[in-house]
Amino acid sequence: MAFTFHNITVGAGQPFFILGPCALESEAFAWKMARALKEITNRTGSPFVFKASFDKANRTSVSSFRGPGPKEGCRILSEISKELNVPVTTDIHTAEQAEIAGEYIDILQIPAFLCRQTDLLEAAAKTGRVINIKKGQFLAPWDTVNIADKMRSFGCETFLITERGTTFGYNNLVADMRSLYWIRKEGIPVIFDATHSVQRPGGNGGTTGGDGELAPVLARAAIATGVDALFMETHSNPAEAFSDGPNQIPLPDMEALLIKLQAIHNAAHA
């Protein structure tokens, strides 16, 4: 299944990269990150989608940072998209948010915990946007066929499934690279989420922990296995991130990592 959006072609053999901070911490921070990533991806020749979340609705603690909300968040992302000429993505949690984001956002992301919510999938499909559905941590790879059937029944053919790790005991996830092969074998474009796959959900008590140093390791494995896109959250200073700091790749490391990933792709899929 191939399709094109914002000068990026899914299914053409060249993976694109979804990069950005976990949360829209502030408008100034979002612009700083987007500009830096635009420069890096221009230098490396990496097709790039900017990502940031306007609402972190599934935080471990009720007191954790959420974000600016859908209207303000979509305004910021839309302005970044227009000025920098890059597609943008963010996650949505309700049918109402789908309608708001559908006016501004190139790829609407369905969170893993909501991947089976039929009403949300239908609302997202109705926007006509590209939809990225994160595979639930509780699902087997072949279960994504049912999600794909739902999307097609709603008239949406421009969707991807993201592998982001599977629950492996308490406060731990495991990434099974076989799932990338199995999902693509079903004709479904697949994204690998390198940073959420190294999460330790609730592992720090009131917050989620993680093994961020392993994210580049899994990213290299996924690129070699074969994916349509790679999702990696990044931050200028992960230790000070408002959300998911332990999993985000330091921004200064991103350029060298992209160069390495491009080389692996070229070698593995020549």
C-alpha cells in the first residue's frame, strides 16, 4: 500500500523519520526543536516529520504536565509546518480532538492504549488525513489486521501501524523485530517507535522510566529489518524534559544517528 503526503511517499522503499520532543513544553521550545531538526535532516537528506504532543493524557501521575491543549497546540504545529515546510504529527485522544487536529495536522496519531477504540478510529478516518495507529502493548502483531480492516471499512487507505514494544512482565516492554516483518507482510505500512519501545511504564513510581541508551540500538535493528518510517523522540536536554525524559535521544546525538541509520538502510536494502 503506497501513498504520498507532503512530498513524502510511503511504500517507496525510503523510510522517513518522525522526530521531535515528547511534549509541547512551550511555543518557543517547539520552534527551537523544529528548526534544529529541520537543519539536521536537511544536512543528512532525511525525510522528516516534526512531532510533539499537545496533550499528554495518559501520564502516570495526575500531577504530571499535560500540555497546551488541542487548539493552541494545533496552532503552534500548523505555524511550524507552514514556515519550515515540514509535515507535522501529534496524538489525539477523542473524536472532538480528531476534528480539531484534522484541520491542521498532516498525520494524526492514535495512542497505543486507544488503538481498538472504534469511534476514535472512525473520527480520525473521516478527517481525510494520514493516520498513524500505535499497536497496543497488549496486542500481537497479527492483531493489527483487525485494526486495518476497521480503517478500510471507514474509507481510509492512508494509514500506518506503529510497533512500540509489547508488555513483558511488570514495568517493562520488549521489542520483537519479527513483528515489523509480519505487519508489513499483511500489506500494512509499518513504523518502528524506538524511544517508546525502551520505556519502563510507571517504572519510577510516579513517572515512567526507561533505557534511553538502547533506543539507537533498536532503531538500527529496525532499519535493517525494514520499516516505512522510524519514530524517535528527541530533546535538547532529556534530563529536564517535562515528559519521557529517560527515553528521549539527546538532540546533539541525532545527526550522527541519522547518518548511521541511512547507511544501514542503504546496505541492507540495496
